[in-house]
Amino acid sequence: GAVVSQHPSRVICKSGTSVKIECRSLDFQATTMFWYRQFPKKSLMLMATSNEGSKATYEQGVEKDKFLINHASLTLSTLTVTSAHPEDSSFYICSAKAGGPNTEAFFGQGTRLTVV
Amino acid sequence: GNSVTQMEGPVTLSEEAFLTINCTYTATGYPSLFWYVQYPGEGLQLLLKATKADDKGSNKGFEATYRKETTSFHLEKGSVQVSDSAVYFCALSDLGGSTLGRLYFGRGTQLTVWP
């Protein structure tokens, strides 16, 4: 299947700093990218959906000013956690799709964020 | 709305045992159903899928049948291996929604297989 690369795989940062996570589709053009957050022993929760060149659509309860999403090209989307706090510590996963609703979504390997 | 309910784990089995992980769903339209697998330290990989009622998805010895009458998509494997140890997620895709096929996930079931 297609490859989605997420970087970094692990990051530790201090409270109050910002962290950027990259999601790249390596061998296809991703018209739509999704960002999920995975809590321990819980499901993946969709944070936002982004389409290339347009603003991301955030799920209810997700602070768009805190979780900045940029989908600047068909192969790259970034999630920036601004002014991170310990409660933002989590596993963040991106997925990317090449076409419409019937196309398969491919997932990155995830980023473990720890805010100390 | 759309949601997925998955049996809680962890599930611990001996090698060659039979595996069932239950999954039921609620959906407003006609969703596609998926099982994803997450190996330690890795992202999610699609294991199998079914796009309409009575379809059976299969891959690597795993099977699941889309049962509309019981709104279920249970995952089964006749003989598990140690290498099957992973977290398994049931998911549905809201094809008729406005978010271009976003996925709704169950909580995940941790499977550990002992030799």
C-alpha cells in the first residue's frame, strides 16, 4: 500500500513551548488528511480534517488555535501544538487519502508527544 | 450518529487458538466497515474491509462478515500466531457524510498470543 511518513515518532517538550508534527504522503498526492489523537486504552478521536489549500475543519471541542493544522501541499500536512501543556501529552496519528470517500486512508506511524 | 463498540481486552490466547473479537456499530447511512491492526510502535494498517451487507473481508487468515441485521462485524481467526499480537481496531467510514469518509474507531482490543 501507499506510504505515509510521520515525523518525529517521539518528542518531549517543556510546558509552554510549541511542537510541530509532520505528515507526508511519500508516493501519492493526498487531497485529504486527517489528524487523530489516541488516548491510552481509548479509541482514536478525530481532531480535524484538512484538504490541500484550504482551512482545516475541526471537530467539536478541539481548539483550533491550540492545534494548528496546515495542509500546504498535496504531500505534506503539519500539526502544531502551541503552548503545550502536560494534558496535551498523547499519541497523535495522521492519515491521508488520495481521492474521494471510497479511497483507502493510509496511516502514519504516529507521534508520541510528552509534555513535561 | 455513527459509533463503534468493540469488546474490551486484553485478550490472551495460546498459539493456534481460535480468536473472536466482537464489534458492533451504529450508523446513519450505509457505512463501510474495517479492521485495522496496530503493531507495537507502529501506525495503523488496514487488515480487511467490507463495503456492503453480507460482504466478507479476509486477509492473513482473518475474516469478518458485514452483518446488517445484527449491525456487527466480528473479527475471527481460526489459529492465531505469536506474530498476531497487536492492537485491533474496528472502524466504520461515513461515506455519506460531509467529511469525505472519515473513520470512526472502536476503542481497540489488545491481543497477546503466547507460544
